[in-house]
Amino acid sequence: MNEPRWLSDEEQRTWRSYLHATTLLEDHLDRQLQRDAGMPHIYYGLLVQLAQAPRRRMRMTELAKDAKITRSRLSHAIARLEKNGWVAREECASDKRGQFATLTDEGYEVLRRTAPGHVEAVRQALFDRLTPEQVEQLGAIMRAVAEGLQPTDPNADLPWLR
Amino acid sequence: MNEPRWLSDEEQRTWRSYLHATTLLEDHLDRQLQRDAGMPHIYYGLLVQLAQAPRRRMRMTELAKDAKITRSRLSHAIARLEKNGWVAREECASDKRGQFATLTDEGYEVLRRTAPGHVEAVRQALFDRLTPEQVEQLGAIMRAVAEGLQPTDPNADLPWLR
DNA sequence: CCGATCTAGTTCAACTTTCAAGGACTGGTC
DNA sequence: GACCAGTCCTTGAAAGTTGAACTAGATCGG
């Protein structure tokens, strides 16, 4: 065991701010959406994904991948949204294991009604507090981080196995 | 109702990257700590807070405030950590409603054993991927966001009521 | 000192997430 | 065509979270 590479003071401060800001923001948006749309942030995100997809539907696995959640979690989430009447399941003809999640008209309506309030909340909490340069910086930083954590092909780092 | 201030393309891209990166990172660290320390990230954070406090103990409300979680959530969390033997509760002499959460020696030992691995995970996922300028930028951005969301004195924005 | 009000912390029920297990189906391969 | 490994998705139980209700103790005005 080598000496661990501890964080510098600057890094520690940044890390702490990161943790505070991200948890506060996530909480804030969760409450905002729970109050105004009757669902947590992640569920709202699923509806948004579906709304943008062709025919307003997606295969479960694809949706899970895009939303960065496990298939199990998605199953439960879609079950709940189905109960609300905001999403419907459809079978996949070409692969009988498959399922499509489809945004219903009712689900679309919820989105239409609540999107402005949600965007406003995001704006107030985040973009209104940043300069245009900072928005750009944040984008670059987050892209770098996401790229590093993207669950890739399991053998992507083992090219000699190919 | 005015026309909502929708996000620009740049803002949308940034927002998406932000959501992806933060959820991926949180998941990553949760799994890392669950595996190596037997607790979720937020619980680990509580132990860290306690370790840094004088006499390794804190009042519940103060701890909740610092960790940005509700008192309810903290109650459950401390109950679980107590069961693990990593935290003990102590009564507060000066205020009989109060409770101290105290880090036990065992809890400290867990921290000592698992901190290097955790720091390494944070480093690999975040700091190793950023330039020193980006670390500074991220710090500034997150400080600005956290400041805006800090639950403040409820009358802070109503000075005329004072 | 009395009652009204506030604060610290817990508890309960409803809900969400996770993990491990499993059922159903597909695509080779022999 | 029968196996076998892999993929798609669901399920059930355990763990964690939330918001509201609740208990106990503190505080303040009269």
C-alpha cells in the first residue's frame, strides 16, 4: 500500500462545495417536482426522454441507459408511472422479451403543464447564478467526468482479449 | 403566465451533462463505499463530519445541517450506524431534548481503513480528469450554486418584517 | 409561575431504491 | 433441434428516504 494521494486544500474545498451544491440542488428539484408534478426528479426525467423519442416510446433498456439508472429501478419507476396513467407498456414485436414504454397523452399533458415551472426552477438555482463563461466551463467539466464514468464495453480496457 | 424562459442549446447541453455526471458519480461512490466500507456515501460523510468535530461529536441538528439532510433522515442514519457500533448517542446535559452523536473508536477505525480507497476513487473519477484551472472553476461554480440554495433564515428575503 | 409557542429529535406510513434471483426469449453451435 | 450462454425485463424483500404527526423539553410574555 502506497501513501494515499490525499486531496489538496483547494481540492478539498472544491469537493465539499460540490457535495453541498449537488445535494442541495437535487433536493430542491425533487421537492419542486414532487409538489408541482407529483413525482420525483428522476421520474420526470423519464417522461422527458420519452417525449423526445420517436413515437414517444423507447425500449426499456435504452431508456435505462439514457437515464443512467438500472433496469430494475426503471421497472419499478415505469410501474408507478403506469399506475398514474402517464406511461403505457407495449410489447415489442421483433423481440418478445422486449417492452416499449410509451408516453400517454395524459403524460404528455402533465409535462406540458409542469415544464415551465421546472425550467424556471433550474434557471433560478443554476443558470441565473452563473456567467456565460461559467456555463461553458461547467459543461466541459461535467462532460469530462461523465465520460470517465460511462459504463463502457466491459472489455474496452482489455483490448488484448479481443 | 409569461412565456417561460426556456434553456438555450448551450444551457441544455450543460444541464444534461450535469445530470449525467452527477448521477454517475454519486452511483459510483455509493457502490465503492458500499463495497469497501459497508455503507452508502451519505453515511460515510456523517462519520467524516464527526471525525473532524471537537471531541468527535456533534449535536444532531448541527450534523443534519452540515450534511444537508433532514433531521428525520439523520435519525434513521444514526440509528443504523449505532447498530454497526460506529456511532454512539449521548445525552446533552444543558438541553435535555438534545442528543450528541459521537464517533466511536471502532467508527474511527473504519474511517482510517477506508479513507484512502475513497479518496482514490474521488480522485480518479473527478480530479484526475480536470486541469487545475477547472478545479478552481468548479469550486467557484459550486459555491455560487450552494449559496443560492442554502436554506436561510425564512425571513431573510422579507426584511420589512423585522 | 402559567400558558402559549418554539425547538430537538423520533416515529410512523407511504414510497423509492437496491440487490439477488428468476422467467422468458434469442442467437449461435454442434 | 437441442443445448448453452447471453439478453430483456420483472419480482420480492430489505434498506433507505420522505413528510407529517408526535413527545419532551425550552423559552418567552405577562
